[in-house]
Amino acid sequence: LALKGIAILLLLFLHCFGRAWRFEGYEIITYPFQMNHFIAINEYFRICVSIFAFISGYGLYLSAKAKEKEEDSVSRWIVDRWFKTLKGYWFIYLVSLIVLFFGVRGYIQEEYFKEDIATGCFYMFLDFLGVSKIFGTPSLNGSWWYMGAITTYSIMMPFIVKWVKKYGCVSLIGLVIIIPRMLIKHKFLGAS
């Protein structure tokens, strides 16, 4: 919880003070730093994303490890975890959809329905499932990419638990280092 609290504070500072235009017109005291140094320091607070990813992954690992001993199937754990994670997101998504529909005329149409109605509905569905970033489709909020990441974590975690049990943690760390390098080398991750 302490680590989560630190990550939340870093996130707040990053979003409030990461760009000068965000606090123009307000008197911000940045002593002992100059304003440009203060903003530059805030860029390092992006580490909060990695902290949240670590906390999420570790929590999922502990949950999957605990469920491994029970008779539940892997697919059941994945579906339960995914639903538990996304039900809070779905509330936010629907509220955002309603606010944007009534408050910002044309935003939803501009975001989803540039092509046709069927494609737009499909884009909305993928965004509702939290996987729009994975499929490269439009999303109401660019920050919702994290839902795709957590979905990927949820799907992979039971297999990671089995891997660690069979081959150990060191082998997993090796895979975490080797696989991304292989994907980059073969240009699957967009490296040039």
C-alpha cells in the first residue's frame, strides 16, 4: 500500500506539473528549483507507470499462485480476474460515454465513427473491453491503454506461475530479457 501511495503521488505530480501550460495563471512556488528544472524533474515521475505495472503483476501473481492449489481451471481464473478488474473500468467508460455524448457534441462520432456504423460499434466494443490499444483502434481516452496491459497480464499470469514452479524464477527473468530483444530484432515491436 505504501508503494501504491508513492506511485499515486508521483502520478499526481506528473499530471499536475509535468507541463507548464497545465498551471499557467497560477502561482507555483518551486523553491529551491527553477521552473524549468522543476518540470524536468517531474518527467522522472513517469516511473509511476512502472510501479503500477509491478504492483499489478505482483498482485496477479499472488492471486494466480493461490488459485493454482484449488481445482479451478486456468480459464476460469482468467475470466474471473478479468471481470473483477474491468467492472470498475466499465463504470468509468459508460459515464465517460454519457458525459461526452451530452457534453461534447460530435466527440464520440469523431472518435469511433469515422468509417461506418458497424466499424464504429466494433471500436466501441473493443474500447469497452479495454483492449483498443492492443488492436490499435480508437479509444475515448489515451490513458486506457493500461486496461489492455492488465488484460494481457491476467491472461499470462497462470502460465507464468506454472513456468516459475517448473523452471524457477531465474529462468523467467531470462525470458523477460531475451524475448523482447528477439521481438525487437525481428521488428515485431516497431524498432527500426
